[in-house]
Amino acid sequence: MVRTIRLTINGRTHEIETDDQRALLWVLREDLNLTGTKFGCGMGFCGACTVIVDRQAVRSCTTPVSAAAGKHVLTIEGLATDGQLHPLQQAFLERHAFQCGFCTPGMIMNAYGLLLQSPNPTRQEILDAMEGNLCRCGSYHRIVDAIEEAAARLRGGKQQ
Amino acid sequence: MKPTEITRRELLAGAGLYVMIPVEILLAQEPERLPARAGYPTDFNAYLRIGPDGSVTGYAGKVELGQGAMTALAQLLAEELDVPYERVTMVLGDTELCPWDMGTFGSLTVRQFGPVFRAAAAEARAALLEMASEKLGVPVQDLEVRDGIVRERRNPERAVSYGALVAGRRIERRVSHATVKAPGAFQILGTAPSRKDGLEKVTGRAIYAGDVRLPGLLRARILRPPAHGAVLRELDTSEAEKIPGVQIVRDGNFVAVLHPQWDLADLALKRIRAKFEFQEVPLDDSNIFEHLVKNAPPPHTVHQQGDLAVGEKLAQIRLEATYLNSYVAHAPLETHSATAVVQGGKVTVWAGTQTPFRLKTQIAETLKIPEQNVRVITPYVGGGFGGKSASQQALEAARLAQLTGRPVQVVWDRAEEFFYDTFRPAAVVKIRAGLDAEQRLVFWDFYVYCAGDREAQQFYDIPHQRTLASGGWGSNPPGLHPFVVGPWRAPSVNTNTFARESHIDALAAQAGIDPVEFRMRHLRDPRMRRVLEAAASKFGWKPMKLPSGRGVGVSCAMYLGTYTAMMAEIEIDRNSGEIRVQRVVLAQDQGLVVNPDGSRQQMEGGIMMGLGYALTEEVRFRGRMVLDRNFDTYRIPRFSWMPRIETVLIENPEAPASGCGEPPIVNVGAAVANAFYDATGVRLYQLPMTPERVKQALAKT
């Protein structure tokens, strides 16, 4: 059904007139030109499209935009504040926890969702939470290390 | 993103420094390292530009697939020019701005293009020194360069920056003599600076071909046949056309739905009713190997020495086996994507491709326009692994842009990515070999069908041997494969290594000799011996007779000049048949290491990716239909698979850089299969080693 949907994305409120069954992914990418969120599989199998909706990591390719109506959406573009990288971004950057980079926004957002729920995860909890995010380049070890490091920095309050 | 940020004319008219030097001078200094130069520009201006502010821009026809080309090339340039790495920016894969290149594959960026690029920088530095010498009135030999500033050694106050030297002037200078730095003088090569692509990739600002946005851009979804070779017989687009904003384009069998939004174009595509006709081909993943052996083209001799008949007579123990591997998909996270715009007879295409210059030619042929009217721009590529050497999606985008007169973007969905992938060919390797009374290998007869001949030749010391290869990942007789095959990370070599190293292991078991010791007895090349020793030392390898029950395995391989040895430790769940790889050690000698962290990224990534073809990855198909369409059935490695990984880089800076993107993956199949034998006493002859195959093999004992 075409209707006006109001949602907050990266702190900015948008009103979008569109079919409310469209996937959030495509509204972000095509209507709002927020291309940091990636299309990888279209069925929630790879995690490249992960964004945060009201503090939960979701697969935007299988989330209808209606499910985000009235809610706060955070994408990779909204993660850095005042030009300061988020500790997750900083740790991914420093540890080179990426190669081609295509899965990276989804990895970072999924990890962000994990740390919201569980600020002090064990290594096994990180592995479990990240299991649905695929990286074909095989940067998995570095990604886990980066998440551990970012979690520690966040708990410490300040970036070191 | 604007279609044209900088044109060639602007570039050439700019205030930068253009050094005109024949490239041959430098190329001649390193004859053994040189590629065939055909096609590479001799004019150094093609490779670099020094801006008035002293910043440096490097140009290369290579592309950034994640392998770190942008970073490694920037390091080479910064090193030879003596400028800070941070001041170097790389422009890659733009056919209008960058010098021609054959493509980004074969781990060639540093190995083959690196010397050309370094030479360009060294020549520019020499020219700048001459210019500084004139400006300062100081002989060249009394000058030094640091951070892009030329100074008199004894009087550092007398200085001039590269930027000041070139400011506002166009200089065409030739130098008669220049040399590249010796390894001992390196300051930037051999270090691991922050990746050039890092900031954009962690912030989501990195642009891939499907992220290009242009005014009036249409997204295209294309009608696909259910099987390769199918012909469109009936078409009804009436339901699709009911979606507002939809445009249908038909050109023969080629039917596309266009809409400003990808998902709505996709919705419309799903409403098209089409009937295709195709012939059933009686092939599937169970009978393919028989078919390949029967229909492969006649073999060619890769290598022959001694006399096989003599070797066979000397043999006391003979061992014969057949090794199989299935079709494997590239499955990059970014599906094939491209954006095309036609303006005034000129077409510009942003493409996720490994071969921008070849694509430029293909686009010109497809659109029937002159090549100089085609520009291919390669933004970041979301993984390639050989699969983006083919760029059908870019031809589709260009064709639709021409047909509609609008900018068009094509982003394949995951099912298209599997359907049109140029799979790693299914292959068969037959090996016969024998040991004499002293347990030495006396003959080796290796016949590879369909994988390709790369690194098929034996490197163990065996007096009587022959290597035959039939077919490969390049061109094949029609009907041999039910779909297109192509290069997949280290083409041929995963298959050939799995077969050779499994067989060597089996022979070691027959001989009752520790598999590392058995290999060492047959290895003369000191570099191969050294990587094997390094791997064994890191792993803590304890000599044993196979099978020891521990579940450890070893494999050695050569890949285009890079030496690798891998050891793996596994656990087997005998109920489920699942193999779990717990630890992998990889030692590698790739000669000069431009960036050790970049090399380790490739090693870690290659090991992880290799676990896929070793354990789960195989394309299921029926006739010319591809049954795997997404990551639910086609299982690639994920976080829970992570073994402990340890990498050893051999220091060998005097040997030319031989590349590191592909070698790390080639041993995984054999190292795991050999560990399986060590654990169970049962040999697995087919990749991938799926739970079903494991259970079947164990049930036979």
C-alpha cells in the first residue's frame, strides 16, 4: 500500500511516500541515496544490508519499510559523530579488518547491535552474534579482534 | 558522483610535472623480472603526476578488489620518489586516466606491474634531481631527497620541494640513467601503513559500481532463462507494465524491465510471464566426471623427463588414484554491478570488473562504436577472485543505456550471480606413481582433465615423470561443460595441488615414512625446503607414521614463483561427518614483501576462503540449470569455522616479489584431506569433503 511513512534516519526525520511493503534496504539506497548499506543476497543470508532499527540489528533487505515507521534507523553513514569515527570503525580501520569492504558496513552495524545488547561480550558471543554475516575475503579473525577491541574501548568510556 | 571528474585533456593541460622518459631503460635493468611489455606505455607521464603542492597521484590500470593494490602501489611510488606515503593518491582502473593494463588477476599487481611502476617513479625522481640541481646550482651527487624535498646534503638550508620545482611549469625532461632502490635502502616498502581504502570502507563512503548515482538513473532487471542455452518462445509483459514508472525494453531474446528503483524493477520482472524452450542435457553433479574424462580435448604434454617405462620397472610399490573436484562459485559479496551513461555518442561505464581495458573493447564491439568513445571507470570492487574477469553486466548496462538514452544501472541479484558465474571447472586428476626399494619416488604419471595445466608439473625430485593436461579454465569445446567456466583464485592450482599432495601423502604412508621427511627427501629447491621447515617449526610438527590418529596434515605448493607450505589440524565428528579445521599454519616465501600486513591479510583470507572449496562448496546443477541460487544452499565459510591461523612470511627481499593474493589458498584442500587420512586412515578423493562423503568413506572401513 502506498502511504506516507515517517521515520528517523541517522537523526534526521524523513517523510517518504512509498509502498510500505518495499524493503527498507531499497528505500535507503534508492530513495535516500544512502548507499553505504549493501545489497548482497536479498534474503537475509549474508548480512551486508544490516542496519539498526530502534537499537536492534536487522537485515534491511527483508525488513519492510513499514516496520521502521516511527522508529529510529541508524546506518553506517550515521555512525561517526562530529567527524569522529565510532570505536568500531576505528578498530576495523586500524586492524585492517576488511579487504574488499563490501561486507564491512553490515559487519560494523551488526557488531554495533551486539554491543548495544551486550557491552562486554565473550569471544564466543561475538562469534555467535556475527555468524550470519558473511565475508568472502575471509577477514573474520580481524573482525572479531576489532569488535573485542572496540568493546573494550567503549567500556573504558574514551577512545585510547 | 559526477560522470567525469577529470578529463584526460584537463589532466594533460594541468600544471603537473610530466616527465618524458623511455621506459625501456629501466625495464632493461631487471630483465628476469620483466613482463611482456606489449601495451604498456613507455611515457612515464602515464603512471604518475606531481601536483604543484607536491602531492603525488599514481595511475595504474589495476583495480582494488580488496587485495590491497591501492596501498601496495602507493607504497612503491612513495618509496621510489621519496615522498611520504600519506601524500600519494592512487587512481586505478580508469581507462581514460590510467595506462593500459591486461587486468587484475594472477597475483600480478606487484609481481609484474610493480617493476614497471617503480621504474617510472625512479625515473621521475632522477629528473627532479636534475632540475633541482640546476635550480640550486648544486651537483646532483650532492643532493638528497626526503619527504619530497630536495636538499644539499652539507647545507640543508639549500632546498627546493618537488612542488616548487614543477609549479606552474610543464617540464619534459629525459634522463639517461636512473636506478631503483636496493632493498637495504627501503623505508616504505616492507612496512604496513594504513590502507588507502580504509577510511572510505569503514564509513560506508566507498563507492562500488552499484552505488553510482546519476540524474535520471534507471535500474534494470533482466529476464533470465531457466537454463543456459534456453530460447524465449512466449512473452507477456502486461502485468509488469501496470507498475507505474516501468519501462520494458526488448531486443530479441534480451528483455529488460527498467524503473528508477531496483526493487520495483524487480517486482515488475517477477510479473512477466515468459516461456523458454531448451534441450535437456543428461548431466548433473553425479555423472559429470565421467563425462569430462570422456569428452575432454586431447591432452598436451606439460613436462616429460626420463622414461616412464623404466621408472615403472624400478618401482617396488605402485600407487594409482583418481581425484575429483566439483564446480565452485566465486560468490563475491558484491554481485556483478555496472552503471552506464551515453552522452553525445560517448559511453561511460562504471563497472565492478577485473579487466577494465578488455571491457572497454567489448563495450565498443557490443555498441558498435569506436573504442575511443568508451570509458570504463572501476570504482571499488566488492571481491572478484577471478569471477569479475567476465563483465557481462557492464555490457548489459551499456546496451540498455544506448537503447533507452538514459543512464542505466544493472545490479545482479544473487541468483543471477550464481547462474552466470564462470565457475571453477569440475575436474579429474589421475595419478600413477611408484617407489623403489629405497622408498624413493621413481616414476610419476600425472594427467589432469579440465582444471588446467598451471603448476601441474611436479616439483619433487623424480627421475621418470610425465605431466599431461587436457582442457582448462580458458576456452573449451562446446558441450564439455554445461555452463561457462573460468579462472577462480589460483586457477588450476587448487585442483592440481589437492591431487598431487594427496598422492604424495599416500606414498609417504605406503613407505612408512613421516610425510614431512618424505617430502624433504624429494625436495632440492632450497626455497621449498625452507618454507616446509618454517611451517613444521611453527606448527611443532612431530615426525610420525601415517596414520597417527592425531589428525594433522601437510601440503606444499608452488604458485608462479611463490613457495608455500601448510599444516592443518582437524577434528572429525563421526556422527555428523563434519570436519572441523582447528588450526592452520601457513609459511610463504614470496620474495620481496612490499607490505607484510597486506600479505598476511591475503594469507588469512586465502585460508578462510580455501576451507570452503575444501569442505562445502560445490555447485549443484541439473543439465544446464544451476540449482544453487543463494547462500542458504551454497555454503561458504563463516565465523564459526575460524581455525586458529598462524602465518609465517619468509624474509627474502633479494628475490623478486612474486605475488601473494592467490598462493595462500592452494594448499587448503590437500592439507585438510591429509589430516583426515592421518586421523582415520581413510583417504578422501573428492572435494569438497562434505559430511555425506565423509560418512560414506568412513562407512566403507
